[in-house]
Amino acid sequence: MTYVIASPCVDVLDRACVEECPVDCIYEAPRMLYIHPDECVDCGACEPVCPVEAIFYEEDVPEEWALYTAANADFFAEVGSPGGAAKVGPYPNDVEAIARLPRGQVLSE
């Protein structure tokens, strides 16, 4: 299990979670942040500092935002496992499901 960033992060990108993460597993794309499931150590440090309450333990992602778990996995299927977000900097693309969202619209089932 890991943590997942969901809908409230889209187009916000606050980065408080990035600064709090002790293992540098939160990657940035143009419209949202993504937590690398293999690099995350499940410490939970990111969750309480998120000002928009977008971070959930994978089992606790609200049902209406379940597709964000898949979007997170899809993001890292493309990015791979670079061993830390700081090594790669902001990634130029979101996954298609996020990139195609109209501004102000959330991904839901």
C-alpha cells in the first residue's frame, strides 16, 4: 500500500507535501503531484501538511476519486523509478486522464 494524491491537488500543486517527504517520492507534473508507490515508505508525513486534503492512504481514497489511484500507477508506468523526484525535476506531462481534464473539473467515475 501507499499514499495517493487525489482530485483536490489538480491545478493547485501546493508542494507542502514535497517539502515534508523524507524520501523524495512525490513527483511533480504540470497539473498535479504523484506519489511513487515503490519509493514511498508509508510514513504519512505528507498527509497532514496538505492544505487541500488531497492525500489519502490507498485504502482510504474516497470512492468518487478511486480513478486517481489508477492515474498515479499510470504516471509511474511511464516515468519508471528514477530514485527520487529531485533527480528528475518537474515531469513535462501528466497522465492522459489528468491532462485532458478541463480546468476546474475533477476526475471521477
